Amino acid sequence: MTSLSLSSASNNDGANNESSHYIYTTLDDDADCTTTFTSSRNLQHVLHTIEHAAYAASKIALATSGQIAIQSTKANLRDLVTESDVRCQQVIKEIILKEFPNDLFLGEEDVDLSSANGGSSGASRAALEAVLERGARSTSRSTKEEEEEERLVFIVDPIDGTTNFQAGLPIYAMSIGVVALPPPSSSSSSSSSPEVVAGVIYNPALGEMTSAVRGRGCYLNNRRIKPPSQQEDNDQNHHHLPPRTSILNQSLINVGFPVSKESTLRASSKAVTALATKVRGLRMVACASQAMAWVAQSKFSAYFSWDLNGWDVAAGIVIVEESGGLVSKMMIVEDDGDESSSRAGVDTRDMIITCPCERKGEEGLLRDELVEVLVENDCLEY
């Protein structure tokens, strides 16, 4: 494969000519959303900024996908870094911090995944905890109004799916999630999981910008993605029908194949064997954010994986939840009707993500069926 340097890529006008076709999301003011949320920040401005950052980085990615050499590896020889990963993160960071200089930024390429106890998992977990704690304690505000605002933390994977990207496969994405931390004067509980309030997942090869803002809906290229309960009745809408007792055999499932440890690969392999004859189909797209975007769009029924990093899932969490789907911990859920105990956050490592249910009463059904199979086949421990 001929390697392409970024200096030559910058002179490639093929990607730059697409700028006139970029679509920015306009949030519905009266959106009938699946969640409610109020913020002291202008989240429309936040969303446009991270969409702009993703579009800017995509020029580098489009010009170099399949043509750029591996620069280094992280956790192991399967965990790749290219020069494009680093440069895309620089572009994203510059755009975001120019607009939000008093907020915080965590990018995957800033973290040495071999530097902490616990290997790559320990390093990524420590980096996330450190930036969230720094944001919660920060007092660098110039005005009283700023002191009373939420502090934002931008969590970024500049190219999620680097192995696909480096091989020239069109399954990679820029993923930018935004966490809001309450101001020091707030009475919000510091023990609760940080809330992701905005996110974008952009696949430039497919031209798909999936975006969401907490309490304002989920969008694909500026078109609302509405859960079945909010769609007009048609032949594809079965929301009025009685709930089913099983939907696993009608489901298309994406299985994670986390390369960080041999043990996670073994867990994934066992899960594939256990599910192969129980589902409509299995896929492995090897790009967590893209898989979550496709769950939100109901292209995948579900996606699950182990040992996920915050930058893998931050954007996807708000995107899936605003689409009407569930982002859950990979665990057995008690039959008490309380979904909040199973809800995953940006600091959750093992997740099951399911698409909006077609019928009332089926909320959590597919997740529970998947967990049952995973437990029976010893796939939760690694």
C-alpha cells in the first residue's frame, strides 16, 4: 500500500470540494423528546461547533483513508494510530477550544494507554476520571454568570475505527460527546454519573451526520429520528400491537470485538458462538460510535461490547437515548420496573445498546434476552 503524507493530503481538493454540502442540525424547539433536560449553556451553539469540528477533521480523513501508514500502536499491535488520528484531533481541539476556552477537552490521542496500572483500561479510566474531577473543581471563571454555568467537557475520538480507516474501509467516524458538569454552587449530587448533553457521530465516507442534544431530539443529517411511538401509523409501525415475549430471533445484532485484552476477545468469541443460531444476524463493524449511530437509526437492533472507553461511547449515549433507545449496563436487571439502575453512563465499561422498541411494553426486552444468553454462556466476565 502506498502511504500518503498529510502534507500531500492537504493539497488534495477532493474532500475540500464537499464543504458546500455540509448540513448543520437545527434543533426542534417543540420536540416531543424521550428525555427532558434544561441547561444553562446554549446547546444549539455547542452542537453547531462540534458538527463544524467533525466536518473540518473529515477533510483529512477522506483524503488519507486507505493511503496512510500506521504511525504507532497503543494497547497492542491490533490497536492502531495513524498520523491522521493525531491531526484530526488537533483540528477538532482547536475549533472547540476557540469557541469554549474555559471548558475542558479529552481526546483519545492525548492518553498513553500503556502508562497506567491496569493497562489500557486503567489508563483510559484514569484519564476520564481526572478530566471530570478537574472540571467539577475548576473555578477559572471571569464573571459571576460564568461561575453559575455548567462546565462542559468535550470527549473526542478523532477517528473511531482506525483499523477500518487505515485499510480503506468506509466504516469509521469522528465522535464528539459533550458532558455537562454542574457549577460548584449547584446542589446536584456529585456521586451521580456525569450527563452527556450533546453528541455527534460523523461518518464522512457515507455522509452521515448523526447528532443529538439532551431533551431536544436525535437527528440524521438534520432530519429528526423519531421513536415508533411518535411516528404516524403506517404498515411499518406496530406500536399499537400487543408486546411480544421474545424478539431476539428477529434481531440484527452488532457484537463488539475489543482488542484491548485477550480476555475480551475470548468473551466476544463465546458470545458470537452462543448467539449465532438465536438471532437474525450478527455483525462486527469494529467501530463503536458507528454501531451506536446505527442502533439509533434502527439499522441494528442492538450492539454490545466490553471494556469500552469514554471516547468510544460519549456521543453515542445521548444519540441513542434521544432516539428512544436504551443504553444499559451489561448486567441482570431486577424486575422492579426501575430502569435507572441499569442505565449506563460515560464511565461504564461494558454496555448493551438497544434500538427504540416497536411496540409498547417491549422496553428492555431485547436487552434482557441478550443478557440471559451472555450469562448462560459465561460472557460477562473477562
